Amino acid sequence: MMASVVVQPSSKISRSIRSIAVVGGKGGVGKSNLSVNLALAMGQQDVKVALLDGDLGLANVDILLGVQPEYNLIHLVRGEKDLKDVICSVGDQVFLVPGGAGVEELANLDDNSQSALIDKLADLDAMADIIIVDTGAGIHKNMVSFALAVDTVILVTTPEPTSIRDAYGLLKSLVFSAMGKLDVKVLVNMAVSQDEAKLVSDRMRFAASQFLRMDLGYAGYVLLDPKLTEAVRARKPLLRLFPRSAASECIRMIAMDLLESEERIPGAGKGVKSLFFKLSRRLGMKVERG
Ligand SMILES: Nc1ncnc2c1ncn2[C@@H]1O[C@H](COP(=O)(O)OP(=O)(O)O)[C@@H](O)[C@H]1O
Ligand SMILES: [Mg+2]
């Protein structure tokens, strides 16, 4: 008889990065600004954050941060640069991974170069605690791929009925394309009051539970704040330019709640390898439209 092999769990606790994707059904709902400022807010909590620009069509996180990265993921994909050349520090605890077109090239790699690249990216696990991915709008294959590869999805909507409908449509297509459990939290941006945001999120959560049989979470709300537009024009992140503004306060609160809820999840994150492995697989697949 063969002796059974018992695999001992490693006694060394290896921390793996947790991943969050910021998605929305529509352009202009605030995804990029939220990604940037949530990253900075978490950085202020002494959490190391990698911010990945995952919007292929409109990679603009660098502009919002007022930085000009020389290289992006594409140089890493092509083996022309190392991770350390591509990442760009944007604060004490926060660095940007300029993604752009590099993300799409992931899908075109053969298996060997893909795993070589993913091995290189795995260094991010040791460099950051959380990776936040800003994505493009709508039910784009790239965006859905990110949403299905991360640990937590932040679904951004404004109180406008068109935005709510698009966000719900996106949620539906995520639920239909997901193979396992999905952790999605709705974030209501540009709300005029906490009550308005609550109403919007309650309606979406009710619909999700009734028609999609899913437990949609609530990440919180960010008030409509002209200071945010001012910050964008100044090419400076809101949290730095107007740290005491209403929207900054809201974003800090959401960041704290997110960090707290991430901590409660045992086993920490699935890590960068898992994220990019799933992503590259997903990018090669067809996406269902909801
Ligand atoms: N909370 C807010 N209050 C006021 N204006 C906002 C707010 N959030 C976003 N905006 C406006 O919306 C614009 C688009 O935001 P952006 O983050 O680029 O959206 P997305 O990435 O979803 O396309 C910003 O330039 C800003 O003018
Ligand atoms: Mg954007």
C-alpha cells in the first residue's frame, strides 16, 4: 500500500498582495479619481499601495497624479525594462504601475513569455500590500477581465438613473461571467447627500439580491464636490491639494472601511501571480454581454 502524502502548510507566513478593481458602467463617473485618491488615503494609513492603470483606451492616472512615467507595462512585456524601471513613486507608500497598452499585450503572449512576465510581476507582492486597478468604462473585455481576477470589485455609480442602469448592467454581466464567488461593493460618487447615496445603493442592492441572487456590498459614498474638478485641472490629486474638502473626507472614510474589511478576510490576498494569471487567461476569452 502507498503511504499517503501529507502536504504541510508552510510555517512561514507569506503575505500576498490584495487586489481591488475600480469599475463602472459609464465613463466620467469618477473611477480614475477614486482610484488615485483611495490609493493615497490608504498610503496615509501606512499601507503600501500599487496603483495600476488598467484603462487601455484612456490611461490617464499619470495626469491626475501629475507624473510623467517614462515606461509602462509594455516595456516589461517586451522584456525591455525591469519592474523597477517601470514603476513610478507617487508618494511615500504609493507607486504607480503605468499599464496602458501593456495590459492588452498580455493576451497576445505565448504561454512561456506569459509566465516569465507574471514571475517578474510577482515581485509586486513583496513591494505592496494592496494593488488598486483603475479600469475603463463599460462592458469591455479588458475591464471585465480585471473585475473577475481581483479579490474585491468597487462598482462606481453616480445617482443619475443612466449611470445606475449602466452599473447594474455591468454587475449583471460580471455575475454571469464569474465562475466563483464575487465580492462587489457599490460606491456612490457625486452624491448630494448621504441619504441620496444610501437610497441609490439600497435600490441596487435590492435588485442584485432579487434578480441576481447576489449579496452586493456598500463601499460608501463621495459627495459632489467642486474641489475635485479644481484638483483635476491643477493636475494634483484631491487628497493632496484639498485634504480637508468634503470629498477628501468621504474618500478617507471609504479607504479606512476597505482596509478594515480586507483585514477581516482570512488568508490575506490571492497575490499578484494569481491576479495576472487569471487576467491573461480572461483576456483571451469572450465576454458575455448582459
Ligand atoms: N465627487 C465628485 N465631485 C465633483 N466632480 C467629480 C467627482 N468625481 C468626479 N468628478 C468629475 O468627473 C470627472 C471625471 O472623473 P474621472 O475620475 O476621470 O472619471 P472616469 O475615470 O470614471 O472616467 C472629473 O474630472 C471631475 O470633474
Ligand atoms: Mg478613468
